[in-house]
Amino acid sequence: MAAVRIQQKVQQHEQHVQRAPKKKKKRNIRWTFGEKIVFVSFLAFALYSSVTIISNQFTIYHVNKEVQQLQADIQEQQKQNRDLYAQVQELSTYERILAKAKELGLTLNENNVKVVQD
């Protein structure tokens, strides 16, 4: 008889467990005013930092782009300068100057020539 009672109690307990579904306890989180202030401050700081970093990267990108453009301009100007220097060297040869002078009707007077050294 004791075994029957124990078996009935076990069955009742199983039925009770099956009938009553487990309720999930919902934790109601209460944030204090100070915690809310800290959370909002952190979000504001994160947003400000993100915007500042993106702005700085954008500025750096444009400055680098300008630097590259200036370097390209400098290289182009140096190329032009080298070309003009080569042209000056070609046009200032003694033979060419003498030919131009004769073409314009000038004559070479050896007594009037002064040598200048660089």
C-alpha cells in the first residue's frame, strides 16, 4: 500500500509538472539615472569619435591627393626645364653663334675678343 501511495504521488507530481508549464522569469532591468547618463555619454562619445576619425581620414585623403598632383606638376616642370636647358646648350654653341653672326653681316675681329671663364 505504501508503494501504491508513492506511485500515486509520483504520478500526481508528473501530471502537475506536465500541466504547469515552466514560466520564464522576465527580469525587469531598472537603470538608474546615473547609468542612463553614462550610457548616453558613451554613445555620444562613440558617435563623435567615429565622425572625427572619418573626417580626418577624408582630409588626409584630399591632402595626399593634392601632394601627388603637386609632385606630378613638379616632375612635368623639371622635364620642361631639362628640355629647355638642352635647347639652350644646343643654341649656344660657338659654331651656331658664328654662323648667325655671319648671316647678319658681322665679322670676327680676333683683337676684339675677350675670353670669359665660368
